Amino acid sequence: MAAYVFAMVIPSLLFIILLIKIPESTRWLLTVQSKKEQNKLQTISSSAINETLKLSLQSKSLRLPLLIGILLAVFQQFSGINAIIYYGPSIFESAGMGKDDALIFQSIIGIINLVFTFIAIKTADKLGRKPLLLIGLSGMIISLFCCGFLFYNASSHTMLLLFFIVLFIACFAMSVGPVTWILINEIFPNEVRAKAVAACTFALWAAVWIFFQFFPWMLKNAGAAFTFWLFAFFCLLNLLFTWRILKETKNKTLEELGEIFTPGH
């Protein structure tokens, strides 16, 4: 028990230490009357004036960004990421691997997830959110389809299964995982951002609940091949949605993003 508590304390301590490196936002500087960001003060002040308009989540101008945020959240969970993270050992065992090997492969997945998340952090502002999503989703679709193909042809006992699952995790961690949260916090006007992000977060956890109600049943009754192909289908929907609907948010201020997603609000 003591070891478990200690393991939980370490991430919390790291989080507190890393908070020291987070820079102050322009809004915080404005609050304390700092003059370091004078070029942005007028824009932010205008945005603050607009907040008196009291937008609500029922406003017509918020329908599109709210739909985008909710779909991004739901698609993230319907990609199958939690199935592999939480049910990974069961999936590997069903592929004929021993329990010890399955746990080792699960540890590898965790390491890959961590490493490629840092890659996303480094590249999101360079490549852009939309290109990163398109690249990651393409890799996820290919890897999920190949996993389903291996199970369908009873060829899942090979190292190819591990390779494609690791590829899926890497693509998710460098795109859909972190970028979804970035976009959800960028696409809403300042005055309703907190409520809108909360609504999207609720949709995400609702998707998690739905997913865990049906995934064990699908794996048992429909088979692993169909389950992986279903995940690939949702990733394809996410890819098409990102390509046709989503707009790039890179290098834009929150005020500029408000004009893009809710013009004239």
C-alpha cells in the first residue's frame, strides 16, 4: 500500500515542479497591470468588452464550435485507445501470448505513449494542429486495419501485432491524444470557454462510459477483427471531419480564433 501511495505522489510532485516553468499569460499580465505586452492589450480589452454580451451555450453562433469540440472528444475515445491501454494484456493473451509477455508488451506501449506525447508537444506549434491530426489519424487507420486483418486471418501470433499496436499508440500520442485537448481549449470565445470546455469534457467521459459498456461484449461476441475494424472506421470519420470541417488554429490568438469559429458573435 505504501509503495502504491508513493508511486502516486511522484507524478504530483513533478506536476508542481513543472508548473514553475509555465509562463504568465497576457491576461495575467494585464490583471497585474504589467506593461510588457502592450501590443496585445487593446485586442484583449476589446475581447473583455465583448464578454458583456453574455454568450451562452445555446447561442446560435456557438453551435458549430460546440459541435466540433464534442465530436473531437467523442472521436478521440471511439478510436479504441482505452481498449488497448486497459485491455492490452487481454488482447495480447487472446492472440496467444503468455501473460508475462503480454504485460511486457503493455509496458512498451506505455513508454511509446509517453515518448510520442512529448513529440506532439514539440511539433504542434510547428506543423500545426490540423496536419498533425491528419498524419496521426492516417497512421491509426492503417495500424487498426492491419491489426484486424491479422486477427481475421488467425495471424495474430506474430510480432506484427505488437508492431501495429505500437504504431497505433505512437500515432495517437502524437496527434489525437494531445491535439484534441489543445483544440477544445482554443475554439471557443473567452466568455464561454469554461462552460464549453466542460461540455466537451462531459461528452468525452460519456463516450468513455459508452465504450466500456460495449467493448468487452464486442470483443467476445463480434471478435477482435471486427472490433479493430470498427475502431478504424471511427478514425476514418475523424479524418474526414478534420480534413473537411476543422480549421487550423496555429499561431493565432484566442481573439483571432473567436472570429474564425464564431464570427460576429
